[in-house]
Amino acid sequence: MSKRISILAFLLTLLAVLPGKCLASGGEGEKKDIDVKEIIFEHLGDGYGWEVPFSHTYRMPLPCIVRSQDGHWFCFSSAGLTEVKEEEGEDGKVHHVSEPVVKVCERDGKQYSFVIAHVSSHKDKIVEIFPLSEEDRGIVDEALARERADKASDNAFPVIDGYVLVDGQYYREYRPLDLSVTKNVAAIFIAVVIVFLMVMSLARFYRKNGLRAPRKGMGFIELCVSFIYYDNIKPALGDNARKFAPYLLTVFFFILVMNLTGLVVIFPGGANLTGNIAVTLVLALCTFIITNVLGTKHYWKEIFWPDVPLLLKFPLPIMQMIEVFGIFTKPAALCVRLFANMMGGHMIVITLTLLIFIFAAFGAAMAGAATVVSVLFSLFMLALDVLVSFIQAYVFTLLSALFIAMAQAREEHGHKGEGHDPDVEKKEAAELKSEEAALHKLAAEIDMNK
Amino acid sequence: MELFTPEIGLVFWMFVAFILLFLVLAKWGWPMIIKMMDKRASTIDRGVEDARQAREQLDNAREEARKYVVEAQAKQSEMLREAAKMKSDIIEEARREAAEAARREMESARLAIDQARKEAELQFRNEVGKVSIDIAEKMVRTRMQNDKAQTELVNRLLDEIEKN
């Protein structure tokens, strides 16, 4: 025990001392200001290549698939969009910097140019560029003149809507339909493969071993399955459990795997998937579709002619408006809850890590202290995020199950249910409430950390 | 703001990947797992139920055995009691019979004795009569040895007859 403590103390001391050392040896070359916002957004956002572990310059190329303005599809490697250049720093050291270059494709004797925009309204996305026409030139010149007239800003190359700056020259830009396999898409594929392997290995185990209970890793998967299926899906959906279980279980495992791989810093992980609104949007959309397409007559009746006093629904359709609004807010809440929780977690960890570099400006001692504090805090936050990963996957599944169950209500069932199933409903409501309470607590904690 | 605007490409690929994953798992993954888990759960439930029933049966059997033992013991003690009663009955009977026999024996003995005594009395009387007659005869003989005495007797007897 004491040995462990001494190792820990040693590591912490190392943390405290190392940044100072680096500052001393790195010298005055690192004068560049840290753009915190840009770094955070770069980490939270998507990219056309995947960073090679522990390198910020080199990226694993991924396929880019874009549709140009005149309707041709192009597929090329993202390696063609960046070039690693050697750059001599002020201290004489050589830095490798990744710079965007124009990718030119030929089709039917016509040239198409694509580039990752930097100074543009489509920052960090692929755009197709065209040389400026006379009309375009007028617009650009006007914008530049306006910018120069504004004494407050000394930005020589402002962002002009519809134009992109490449190598000190403006081009007209067109944002093509972009189905590129970006870092996030690749990470989704990896998550799909992981979930597929997990589930199929369990299924294969059962096919092979019959009723024997799986052990170790597969036992854990089975634990999750039985937790979700018997504790959430079954109580919520009853007889319909088998019908909807595949969807809900897939959602749970997919979200869980995406959450957890998102927490891994390097290659197979590191993509902020569930903290990306597109991903949660698709998941919420699926729940929305299943809820409403498979909704029963009774469900729609409850929306358009609910059991409330006539005045609430007849001359003015107040209840109907609320109910119809509710149809959309439920999945929207699902989408935003997952997105905000996961993105918040990532953002906090990145910010805590950036604290080191921010405090480095104040000297070695400050940097050392900030390192210790920030490493401890980010460790804590990462541990919390593991918990949140699980809770959010669980909450998403639970709420989806409840929404689907609400849409599966039947008249006679409903009345019967009210008659002799109040316990189950109460239990569910209580669970939901405790779940929400836990959520609020977590949110409060996160806010505190912020 | 770009964080809050979903990217079309990502939405597309996410949708495709998720639907594919869902379809594949819904076809070959989950039904198998859920079926087997349900089956195992019901097997375990059945096993538990069987064990419970077996124990119940065992308990029942034990209970029954105990009941039989108690019954047998009751029967045994009943038999013993009966045997004891029978024994005492037999003894009683024997005693009674013996008493009866003794009584009868004594009765007959008394009758025999009475008979014998009567006979003896009768015999004795006869003997006494005979002896007294003999004595009287002898006395008469001795007293009537002379004629005078005889005549006197005849006279007295005659007198007596006359008186009568």
C-alpha cells in the first residue's frame, strides 16, 4: 500500500516538475498563443483524417466522397487534401506542419478542385473552388474594402460568405454534397463492428453451448442484456417486449460502445460520436419513427381526442396542440440529452487539460501546479464520464422504451392496466424519477466543474 | 455553432450503419440471445420448482413415515394392552374356574362325607341296636337262668298285659 502511495507521489511530482523543464528547454520558440476555443472545437469536431496516435501532424487517410456542383461524384483519399510541410521555427528547429492543399480531379477533360476550407463559412469542410468571375471579384473587393475601413480589426483576410481563401487568394466556393468517410463515420463503423462482434459472439456462444451460462466478458454482455431486457424493456412493454427488444438493445449497446470508445484518447477511439448532434439525431429519429409508425389507434386517439373536459379540446384544440408538440419534444429531448451530456463531458476534460497550457504562460511553478490539479481533475472527470456513458445509454434506452410503450397502449389494455398494473407503472415512474434526479445531480456536478 | 448543426454526410452514414447493424442483429443476434436467456431462466425456474416439489415430497414422505411409526406404536401399545388384558382375563378365568372346581370338589366331598356320615350313623344305629339286643338277650339269658325268675317275669308280663 505504502509502495503504491509512493509511486503515486512520484508520478505527481514528475507531473509538477516536467512542464517547467519543458518550458525551460522549449525556450522562447513557443510564443504562439493558444487558441483555446479552436483546440476545443477541433477535438469535439470531425475531421477528414484520423490523427496517428501521439502525433498532431500525421493523419491516417480516409476516403472522401463528394458530389461536385455539376453532379459528378468524386472519391479520393483525404491524404490528397493535406500535405506535411517542414517549417523552420525561429529557434532553428524544424517543425512538421500539416497544411491544406488543393486536390484537383479530372473528369471528362474538366478539372474539379477541392480543398479543405480554412478561412470560410464552411471551416474545416471540403469545398469545391472556382476561380472568381468578374461579378465575384466585385463582391470580394467590396467586402475587403469594408473590412479595411473597419479600423478596429486588423484582419487582412476576413471570412466572406460564399468565398474561400486559399493561399492568399479568394475563390468562389461551393459546399458539395459530402458523404466522406470522416473520422466520425469511421468511428461509427468501428463501433458497429464492436457491437456486432459482441452480440454475435454471445449468440454464437448460445448456439454452441445451449443453456450453459457464459462467463467473463460474455457474462458481462449478458449481464447488460438481461439488465436492459428484463429490468427495462419487459416491465415497460410487457407482451410487446420481444417485438421491440432488438431495437432497444441495439440502441443501448451502440450508444454504450460509442460513448466508451469516445473516451479512449487514441486511434480506435477518440471520436466524439455521441457528443455529435448528427449521431444522436439519427438515434432519436429512429425512436421517433418506431414510436409513431407503430403507434396504436388508441395512441393517436389520445393525441387528437384525449380524455379531458370538452372545453380543453373543442373550440380551441389546446390539448391537441400540446400533444402534437409532445410528439416532437420527446425525441428531441432524447437527442439533446445524450448530445449535451457527452459533449459536456468531453469539453470539460479538454478544458482541464488545456489549463496546463494556459497556466504555462505564468511560469514553471504555476505550470507544475496546474498540471497536478488538471491531471487529477481530468482523471476524475474521465471516471465520471465512464459512469455517464453507461447512464446515458441506459437513459436513452429506458426513455425510448417508455415512449414506445406509451404508443403501444390499447384501450382495453389501458383500462385493465390501470386496474391491476398500477404497481408496475408506479415503479417505472419512480425509476424514471430517480433516474432524472441522478441526471440532474450529474448535471449539477458538471456545472460545478465548469 | 457548427456543433449544433448536423452534418448531412454523418447523418447519412450513421443512419446506414445503424440500420444495418439493427437489421443484422435483429435477424441473427438478439432473438437467439433472448430466446436462450428466457429458456435458461425458465429451465432454472423449473429446476427450482422441481427441487421445491422434491423437498415437499420428501417432507411429505417423512411426515407419512412418522405417521406410520406413530400409528404402529399406537397399534403396538394397543396390542400390548390387549395382550395384558387378555392375560389378566385368562388368569381371572383360570382362577374363577379353579375356584369353581374347588368349590364343586368341596361340595361333592361334603356330600360324600354327609353320605358317609349318614351311612355310618345308620350302621352305627344298627350296630347299636344289634349290640343292645345282644346285650339284652345276654342279660335276659343270664337273669332267666332259674325258673323262679322266669315265672316272675311271666307274671310281671302278664300283669302288664292285664293292666293294659
